[in-house]
Amino acid sequence: MSSPAADYGIDAIREALERLYPHTEPTHFGTIVRYSLGGPDPLDGISFYERDTPIPHWHCISFGMSELYAKTPGSAPDLSGWGFEFTFRLARGAADKTVPTWVIPFLNNLARYVFNSGNPFRPGHHMDLHGPLTPEAPDTLLSGVAFVDDPELPPIDTPNGRMHFLQIVGLTKDELQAVKRWNTRGVLGLLEESCPLWITDLERASITDRPDILARIRDGITAEGSSLQGEYVEIARWQMAEPPRQGVEIELDTEGLRDFAELFPARLKFGREFLIWGPKQTLVFRPATTPGMQDAGSGVLVLDITPELIEPLAQALKPVPATHRFNIGGEVVVTVVPTDDAR
């Protein structure tokens, strides 16, 4: 809860940080021109706290994802802005006092994605950065991120609504794949065993290099399936066949099918839908007792998949250009095209 002294959202955030870091002055970087006034950066500022425990690291906190000052007219009454502020913990050498200023554009880029797309991050979400976490460390294996509630900063109530502190955790490519095939909670639980407080270490190896960890990930996938609802692809097009034919023609790109063989059964076998989103159309693979298909409107095609169809589809739809035919309550023709053909 915020105290009566918290007249603005920023006061409540400062109070929360004071409870964690009493009588500690962080290194703070603020923006010159605020985003709402035409400035280039969505965040009003970022504070860096120097920590020595449990290992030396920087604890970075953003200001600007929540409503720092007056409540914005028309915004959600129970949430402050997007409902969170970013935090990020970065390992440092014990004698290293240099503030990692690359974190400033890093956090602003994530904030810019939220402001531009309208899609806020939440605990359990993840993102492939398609390159190193920072250009400052081109050899790092970390090329993705996951999001989790900061373990030391609980949610707070502010004069502008409730908000929480959303920590960014750096992941390797293999760890991100494990998150997609299993879930964020499981993989981050294993990561925390060697990375306390989910401190991001740019020099670390992947936890999947350890046979015991890899076995536990596989056990988790086998027991729980995948929590990933679906994937966005460059090409996902479909068109119902012209009468008197009963069926549908589908076009997918190779890159979009890269993980299909693992993700598709990890959803359907556990009674969960798997979606493929394209720029304009969507495919919904739905577990069912009777095969079938239907145009659900708004560019959505629903395919009812019976248990005996799961493995044939998973094995056939590979990231290789080809044409496949299936009987799913009618003829389904799937053409896999190179991703470069995206238009």
C-alpha cells in the first residue's frame, strides 16, 4: 500500500524502493524531453542500485510504464498505466563500479514495443530478441528474455492504481526453446538454482548444457505439456475450397513451422488448442473427438483434430517446402513455402 504521503504514482514507487534500499541513493538517469511531449524515449528514467548480495549485481528499475504523476483520463481505473515497471538485475564484478548504461536503451526498446503495440508484458511472457542481449557483449549466449515478478519488490497500490515490478531475465536460445516447449515457470525455477534472484549474467553458459537439467526439462514437458498457446508467423493464409469440393487450402511458411513438431503435440495431447497467427488470418488447431473444419469468421479457421491425427500432422508439417494432404472432415491441403515468400 502507498502511504498518505504518496500524492503521485512516483512517490509510491520511491517508497517501495526506500523500503528495500533504506537511506540509499541510486544512480539515476532521467530523460530530457518526456515521451508525452515528443521525446524519443518512453521511460522517464531508470535507477541503478549497486548490490553486493547474493552476488554483486546492479538492480535497475524503470520509471514510466506506470502513471507517475496524474491519472490519464480514460485509462484503466484499477491499474497504474500499463500496470508495471521494469526491473532488471545484471551481474557485475565485485570491484566494478561502472554503471552499465546500455541498460537504458535496452529497457527503452522494450518499453517502446509495449507503447507501440499496445501489448503489455506479464509474468510468464517471453521474447526472442533475435540477437545478443546487448551490442556491448556480442559474444553473449543470451538472446532472449522472460518476465517474472521481481522477487524482492511486491506489488503496490498507488494513487493511480495497482502496479507490480516486472523483472526481465536474460535467456539463451536453448533456454527460450525450453520455455516454449514447457513453460516459463518451470525453466526459471531451474535457472534460479544457479542464478539467485534471476540475476542476468552475460557470460554464463546455458543451463541446458547440464544433462541433469535437460532431463528435468524433458520430464516437465512430458508431464505438463506446453503452456505456449501458439506462434506468430509471416505467412498463414487459408481459403475454403469452392463447392462442390469440401475442404480448405492452407499456406504456411517454413520458419513458422520450425518448432511445430514439438509444440503442436505438447498442446493437443494435453487437451489444449494450438494457434498459428498470421498477419491477417489465424489457424486454430482444437482437440476434438470428431475431425472437422469451420470458418469461424474474422479470418479464423478452426480445425478439429482427433488424437489419431496429432502425430501424422506433427511429423508431416516440417520447415521444408512441400505440399501435404490430410482428411480432417474434408480435404485439407497444406502448402509450405519459404519464409522469403512472405508478402
